[in-house]
Amino acid sequence: KQNIFILGIESSCDDTSAAVIHNGKVLSNVVASQKIHEAYGGVVPELASRAHQQNIVPVVHQALKKANITKAQLSAIAFTRGPGLMGSLLVGTSFAKSLAYGLNIPLIDVNHMQAHILAHFIEETNFKKPPFPFLAMTISGGHTQIVNVEDYFSMTVIGETIDDAVGEAYDKSGKILGLGYPAGPEIDKRAQLGNPKAFTFTKPKVDGLNFSFSGLKTAILYFIQKETKANPNFINENINDICASIQYTIIGILIDKLKKATKATGIKHIAIGGGVSANSGIRKALQDGEQKFGWTTYIPKFEYTTDNAAMIAIVGYLKFLEANFAEQDIMASARLKI
Ligand code: KG4
Ligand code: ZN
């Protein structure tokens, strides 16, 4: 068997990451998260690209060091071409192109959304891989998508958000409630202590398999404004119930669409990715789905569900096996589609 070492580079949003994969197995996966955005309650694109510029060289060095290899041993460089923030993508793209050029090895472009899905094919003991065809639901601060995956590079988006991503709904609700950023993990924690039926938020009416979360955010804002007018301590006194009710609504929206998607396609293998897949509510709902609807669900190791370079490197490895390489004139693409 060939010894294939792929260096993956991810810089699409606010995490600078580099990883080395050897024949499909992760040797290193280094992520430098950018704390600077917390003060703003969201990612500031200009600050993100500057931080990538600072982080990229040390992160790549660390990834090679942890993998215990030199750059001379690399077989190819894989990088995130898009979608993402243009300034952020440019840092990783330019770096990857230069390194591949300097080392005279193949360059491999990777679609970030495909990578979230193909992260399921990282070689990991104890994690089962989904069989084709399967449905992939990618849920994070930047994405909400359901994809019909027929093969590694044959996949179709069958539903996606028409406005905010699901993680954004968590984070924006958290902002209204005065919680820190990102608010998803805290809302989840508090939700487990509260009554999910305490308050009712109407679900958006969106056709087919698409999602919408911006109306929910507005509904929560008006609800909180109204209640705090009557009782200034409303949030404090009801925080766990509010979080539980928000979570109940959001998970309900996701599961409704998944049910529809399994009906429409007849596919019952469901693979989850993205930071929101850590959510206790979605995990429980998926487990229920296994019992109630005969689903088989797949959730990768957490470090491969949030933005990371190991998922970029595994796609690089799969493309390397097909000799599917990029040219040096390839450009980053902020709105790249699956
Ligand atoms: O994948 P990720 O790390 O970054 C991108 O957005 O690409 O996802 C981060 C998002 C944030 O919106 C965060 O609030 C949300 O995932 N999140 C959660 C949980 N953990 C992270 N949302 C709900 N429940 C959680 N346990
Ligand atoms: Zn992502």
C-alpha cells in the first residue's frame, strides 16, 4: 500500500486549522480558534482574515510536528476553496498554493460543505461509517443543509436555510437573553434544566425541505420585550424554561424536515455534522428516530464535526486516490456550491 500523507488547511471562517492524514487516518488536527470575535458577539470578517494571517504558519508547523513528519514527506496539499468568508479563504488558499508550488506536489481544492459530510470517512475505531446512499444534515453557525449523498463526490442539496443558520438562531437568541457568544452550548445546558413546553414559539412555514430561522429570532425578541416590560426580572426568573422552549422549537424544526426528507427519498441512514451536532436535544431526537422510524444515525467525533482541517485532509486523500488535482490558477470561491 502507498504511503499517502495529505496536509489539509482550513480557513473558511474563524478557525485556522491544519491537519495531516496518513492513508485516511488522522495523525494531527490542530485548530487555532479566534477569541477576538467574542467581544463582538459574532465573527468580524476583517479581523478573522488578519488572525488567519498570523496563525497559519505556526498552525501548519504544529500539525507537521505532531504528525512527526517533515514537509518533504507530504504527498499533496488540500485546502478549503469555499464556501466561506472571502478574506479568510484567501489566506488558506494562497498559503496552500505557495506550499504546493514550493514542494512541487499536487494541490487539491476542497469544498467545505462536502468536507463536513466526508468527515464521516475519517478512519476511526468505534465510529461506524454511513453506507451510500445516506442523508447528511450539516448544522452549524454558518450552515443548515440536508444533502442526499449517493457517493463521495456525487451529492445533491435537497434542503437548506433561506436565511439564518441553526447555530445563528441559537447565538442570536442567546444575545437577546444576555448570554455569552457563542450561546449554543449554554442554551443547551440550561435547556436540560427547564420545561420545554413553558413557552410556545410558532414554527416557520417553509415549503419543502428548506429551513428558515430568522422569524424565530424575531418572535423571541418580541416575546422577551413584552414580558420584560411587565416584569423586568422575567429573563432571570425563567431562563431555563426559556432556553428549553427555544431548544424544543429548534429541534422540532430540524426533526420535522428530516422526517420529510427520509419520506421523500426513502433513505433512513442519517449522518450529522457541524457544531450544533453536539446538542443534547438533537442527539436525543435522533436516538428516538432510530426507535420510532427505523433510522440509523451517525455522528462523528466532535473534533471532526466543527470546522477543522482533518475533514479537509480526508477529502484531499479521497481526491488524491482519483488523481483529482487543482491547477495553480485556482481561486477561492466564497459562494461555492456542493
Ligand atoms: O461548526 P461550528 O464550530 O462553527 C461553524 O459555525 O462553522 O459551529 C458553531 C455553532 C455555534 O453557533 C454554536 O452556538 C453552536 O454551533 N453550538 C451549539 C452547541 N454547541 C455548539 N448549538 C447548540 N447546542 C450545542 N450544544
Ligand atoms: Zn463549517
